[in-house]
Amino acid sequence: MRILYILLFTTLLAGCSEQKVTAEKAIRPIAWLKISESNIQQLRTLSGIVSPVESAQLSFEVPGKIDLVAVRLGDRVKKDQVLAQLNTRNFDLNLQSAQAELDKANSALDEAENTYERYRQLIKQGLVSQSAFENAQATFQSSKSAVKVAQAQLNISNKHLQDSTLLAPYDGVITKRLIEPSQQIGARQAAFEIEGNHGLEVNVMVPETLIRELTKHDVLPVRFPVLVGTEMFGKITEIGTRAQTANAFPVTVVLNENNPLLRAGMTAEVDFSFDGVGQTGYEGITVSVPFSALRAGVNQKTYAFVYNPQSQTVQQREVQTENVLNNMAFISSGLSAGEIIATAGVAFLRDGQQVTLLDKKIQRFN
């Protein structure tokens, strides 16, 4: 019997020791965050269209018949590269005619100048009348004007000849080809469209309720529905000062990087975040916490668990959520800057539960 009592007593001691170890192991470690103040953030996502930063419609300055089309759709071109050429026969003839008119005007000017000089000498000697001298002088002046007109016509004809060749204004890619050889084309009729190599931008219409929140050089995240998972950033370079369709203002956002999968004409989504008014109408300073730090309660109440460093426990506290943005909740009441809250596993915590902090950087109080 004595041996039986000893065995029973030993078993009871072992059980108590195991319960003590289990109790010590019941202290839950928590992920935590020391909260800080922030403004209420609101998010608006607006659709826009991707377009090149630099693009242009190219056309001939003169009408004519197309002799040569040197590029195709999608070709990359260099500045001053020949894109197309008109038939130059008429331009050559006009140039020759203008040159002949200039030569004729110069000859007439030489004759008028000689006559004027002769009459200028003769009138000093009293050998010609004043009217004859004035006629010679007028003819000389008229001849000089005729030379200037002929020279201008020659310059115009020369320019028309040069304009019969269409050149690339800068390095880029041909995005439209609207002409074919032997086609008759009018002056300033579109022949090509070209996009430069200076990147892409997003053109978006911003409603009047949001435009006042934007400033130049703001950096915004941009996403593309056809490129799932792709997010880029863009800088606002232009903000329209006059409303257009549906009281919306044009805003240009230039992308900060290039992506070979992007094409002009694709749809983009631009995220605009700004200080706003909370869902309860609250305006002012809030604290931001991860959405995972909140626990839903009855009657649509929301709670967070605040760490007490003196007792090393957490207290459940009701909070007022004003907005949620990028998995961060903005709290207007219930929490204060500098407090420590649990950020994960809050569904398994209870009010007054003893916990330990996972991060050893924070000072522990006994």
C-alpha cells in the first residue's frame, strides 16, 4: 500500500507540473504595430486612354501626284528620313519659270539703273527736264521692286519643290499610312501618322469634385485591365482649366517608365487618392491601422485589441472606422497615436488576455 501511495503522489505531482507548463505555454505571441496619426485618405479610380507623348499627322504642303511611298505601317524611321515623294515635273517647270522671270527683272533693273544714272548727270547740266528725270527715277525704283517680287516667286517655287518630299519630323514609328503611289493628294491632306520615342501618357477626364485636389507633378499609380498585375506610376504634367464633357477636366499623366506590351489606344485606370471626409462626416486627423487589426462585433461595431505594457495584456476597445484604403483602415476615435495594437489573429484574442510581443525591439514592462 505504501508503494501504491508513493506512485499515486508522484503521478499527481507530474500532472500539476504539466498543467503549469501548459499554462505558461498559453501566453499568446502577437504581431503588433505602434500606431501613428494620418489624414483620411479616399480613393477614386478613373479610366483613361493611353496615347503617345509625341505624335503628329503628316501631310504635304502642296498638292500633287504621289510618285513614291518609302515606308510602311509600323516602320521605325529616323528624323529627316524620306517618307514619300510627289511628282516634281510641275514644280521643276515653275522653278524654271520663276528663275527666268528673275533674270528678266534683273535685266530691266540694269537698264533702268543706267538710264537713271545718265539722267541724274544730265539734269545737273540742265540738259533734261525735271519730269524726264523723275520718270527715270520712278522706273528705276519700280524695277527694283520687280526684282524683289521675282526673287520671292523664285523662293516660293523652290520651297514648293522641297515640299514635294515628305520627311520624318523626328525619330519614331509610323502608326498610319493613308496614301498609295499614283494617288492624287491635296495640300495638308493626311498622309501618315507618326509616334515619337518619348514614351506614353494617359489622358483622363477628372470630375469637377476632384480636380481641386490635384496639382502638377503628383505621382499616381496606373493599372491596365489588359495587363493583369501590371502597375506603373505616372506624373501629372497637364491639368485643364476648362471643363469639357460632363463637367470633367482633361488631365495628362505621363508614365515614368516604358513597357513593350503597352500600345497607344489601350485603356488605363488611374488611382487618385486624396484627403477626404469620413463615412460619418468626420474631418480631421485619424490613425491608420491594418485592416487585419480590426474585429467585427454585433450591431455593426468594430473593435481593436490594445496592448497594455504594464500588465502585458490586451484590452478590447471599440473604434470608429471612417474609410478603408489599400488594406489600411482610418480610425477617428477609440485609438490614440503611440498605442500598440495587435495586427493579426485578433479573432482568437479575448479582452484581458495575457500576450507577448513577437518583436523584441520594444521594451517590455514587468
